Amino acid sequence: MEQIALVAALRERGELHEALGLALECVTAAESDVVARVAEATEAGRLEDILRPPIPSITWLACQLCRELGEYRIEISLIERWLAHRRRGQGSDSPAEAQMMWRLATATELLRTGQRPTWSK
């Protein structure tokens, strides 16, 4: 995905807010794709075709940017949205879901304590 490379380039240049904005647009587009697939599959009677949530890589990248900016509420929202798509379509217990659950727990704790990760500026 060309946009993901652009997000990564913006991040590398330190343009974190711009990178996050573009990453959030990519996440929204990926979620819209899921909604469209659900509608098409339901209409065609092929519910097995809706078994993919949005790709975790763009959600993960957006979450990393949120973490770097201290935007824990947005990070938590992104993860919860990804998990909702995942559970609606595929069940649970995938490696991606385990990583997202870990990330959700960490972001929730950072929000609760008001602390920044030790590696952030």
C-alpha cells in the first residue's frame, strides 16, 4: 500500500501528527472495505467471505504513532475497532489478536497512570 510507505516516511522525518492523520485515513478506508465486503457477502448469501478484518499492519502503525504522541485514547479506540471487526468475522486467538490485546492493555494502563512510555521523548 503506497499510503503506508508515505506514513512511514512522514514518521521517519518526525512529522508525527501528519503521519497519524494519514494513518487514520488508511484505517478508515480499510474499515470501509470490510463494511462493503460484509454487505456484498450478505447480499450474495456468502457469509464465509467476510472473514477478514482490516489488515493489522496499518492499525498497528497508527497505534505506534498514537503512542509516540501520547494519544492513548485514540490508540485504545483503534484497537477496540480492529478487535470488533476481527471478532465479528473470525473468532479469536490469532497472533495478531494476541498482539492487539497486549497493546490494548498497555495503552489502557498508560492512560490510567498518565505516564509516558520510558522510551518516548
